[in-house]
Amino acid sequence: MSENTRSESQAAGAGRIAVVTGGAMGIGADTAQRLGAAGYHVVLADLDHGAAEQRVQALAKQEVSASAVQMDVGDAKSIAAGFDTVARQHGRCDVLVNCAGVAKVLPFLDYPLDVFEWTMRINVTGALLCGQHAARLMVQQGWGRIVNIASVAGVRAVGTGRTAYGTSKGAVIALTRQMAVELCEHGITVNAVAPGPVDTPMTRVLHTDKFRDEYTRAIPMKRYGSTGEIAAAVCYLASDEAAYVNGVVLPVDGGFLAWGAGAT
């Protein structure tokens, strides 16, 4: 990247604040890095405050302006406190990336109600509440970008055992569309990225070797995606260039959703 191109990129987010939930690792961490490189001050909102602080230190070495705030997106009071900190320290929020999420793989007939409710509380209610808090700050500026991380599992069933996860991501997609039509009058766009399988700490735990092989064979590109590839799509939707993109769910899945009968 030339110095002129780098300067133009950094100017895009100059003076703006981006909040990334689940920003300490995985897709959230790569998204934070890319937004920071574009000139945003990035707030890493994560339950693991120590990991978020370590990530902030790593970003500082890359000359990325960042800070950490502890936030449990499964707890309404924690979300409110986190955004209160953002408001007090920065006075604004221009971009929100709802990246924090959880998943447990269990058979449908025995799926525990508490696990289902826990998943929905974090993946859906957390995105709703973070979106409300962020949008209230964005309204003051007349501009904002909200990007929710959904999943191809919210579009079609992906294997067994994903009763809560798939349902929650389908709800995130519906929530994205509702937010989009209600907030655009304030200059705020809301979109979602639906990743296919991605190499993250979560998938390394949840995906068995057998499932990973089957999933890979169902993807035309024959591989898992990277966190950086997902982050790149998120950052496009968060940019000025995506001003007329609203209520969209963008699959980043190597062609998984596009493939039909040949997918196995």
C-alpha cells in the first residue's frame, strides 16, 4: 500500500469510534484491526477484559488506536455500563459490530432449555441491546453503521445439534432487517455478514474432524474461510462506500449457500 493510499484509508475513520463486541479474538479481533487501520478508534468490548487489554497492546504496536471495555452481552446491565463508558470517554459511537456469540452442539430431542435461552440471550438479545445503545449515540451524529455477524446456519440447517445456534442466527438476520428499516431515517444503515465455516477458536472446539471434512466437501471452494476474509466484508459494510447498502445479509461462505445437489 502506498503512503497516499494508506493516508486516504486512515482518513476514512478519522475522529470516529467503532465498537466491536467479542473484539478480543477471532473475527472480532481482525475486524478491530482493519477498522483501526482505517483510522477509527476501536473499542474492544469483551467479557474477557484481560484478553481485550492484551489485544489493545498488540494493536498499539501496529499504531492502531484502541481501548478495551469489559462487557457481557448476555447481561443488560453490563451492556448499558459498557456503552455508558463509551459515551463518557468518547462522546459518540459511529460503528457497531455485533460479533460476540456462543454456540453449543447438542441433539434436538435432548436440547436443554437453559442452554437454548442462554444462546438466544447472548446472540440475539445482546445484539438488540447493543444496537439500541449504539444507535442512540449514532442518532446524535446523523450517521452510523451497524453490522451484525449472522451465519449460514441462520439461512439453512448446517448439520445436527445446532438447534439454538441456527435459530439464534436466523433471528439475527430478521433483527438486522427490522433495524435497517427503522434506523435508516437517522442516517444509520444496518447489515449482516453470514460467514460460512471459519477457522476460529470456537469452531476448533465445536467442529469434529468428521464434520470439518463433510463441511469442506460441501463448499465449492473446498476450504474454510479465514477471520480476515470475514472482517474484510464487515469493514466494507461499515464504510462510507456502502452508503446505499441497507438490510442486506452478505454470505461469505465460499459458495456454500449457492451450491445445491452437488454439495456432497
